[in-house]
Amino acid sequence: MLFNCFKRTTNNKELFCHQYWRKVLTHNKEIPNVSRFEFNDANIALMGFTHSNNLNSLIKDNDLAQKLLSKRIDNDIVLWRGISKPDTDNNKYNYAINLYKKCSTLRKGDTFYMPEYSFWSDNKNTALNYGNKNGILYELKVPKGTNIFQKIYPIFQRASKFLCTENNTIIDGNNKLNHIKLDLLPRDIK
């Protein structure tokens, strides 16, 4: 009787057949070993700064790792992200300059879409190191139950969407920053 293997023993210990079928039913996917540098390489290619011959492979591995290794959080948390203002004197970075202008002018109620894998920090000071002079400091409220992938820093799925709830200018030491508060949106919201 094949189906007898699905019955649990009285001590609730998982039998070999349970392990086998769980593996088969999850398509026997091998989890790729990805580093945060591979996410960064994919971001650079996704944003058009370089051409990568292995972009499809990078995206496939990164997406699969996120899908299989993300952990559901037990409490609401706040994450931070700092963005420096790009060099406006260099035409090579027009995409970054235009994206920066779009981001810095977000208004309450605007939906913000990040095509790349977005790196965040649970420490405001770490984010401030990236969002130096005239940069952007994002403050993101993440609700309980959200899946987050962690490789040193929390990394959200590519093509994540956020709702702007506030955009203020703040002075932090010698830095004048746009402090933008965001809420995480489900992926199917337009």
C-alpha cells in the first residue's frame, strides 16, 4: 500500500517517504548559492549601465533563491535605504539622473516602482552613509507577514512597488536629504 507511507507515526517524526515526496512535490529545485554581489551585478544590467551576457541566468538564480529562501517576518519593521545624488556633469549617467529626479519629487499617494532588486538596511545610520549630501533617505514600513530575503542586507524582489506616504527635506549634519516615507505594496497593485 503506497499510501500508507503518508500516515505519520505516533511520535510525529517525518518518515523517509514524507521527505522524498515533499522534495518531489517541490520540483526538486536546487537552491542556487547567490551572493549580494550577484544581485548587484543583475541590478547594474537591469538598469542599463552595462550589458551582461549572463543576465538571464543571474535573474533566474536570484529569483529562485529569493523564492525559496525568503523568511516571513513576525513583526512590523522599519527599513532604510540611502541614495546619493548622481554626478550631473557626466552624460554617461543620464538614466540615473532622471531616475533620481523622479524619486526625489515623489508626492504623497504616488506609487513608486523599483525595477531592480532593492537593498535595504535595518539601521538608519548605514543608509545615511549611502545617501550623502543632497541624497535621498527612504524609510519603509514593512508589515508583519512579509517575506524578506536576507544576504547581509534585506533584499526585496525586483519590480517591487511602494506607496509614498510623505516626502520632506531634512538636515542631518552637513547633509540635506529628501526623507521619503514609503509603504510596501502588494505586487499586483497598479
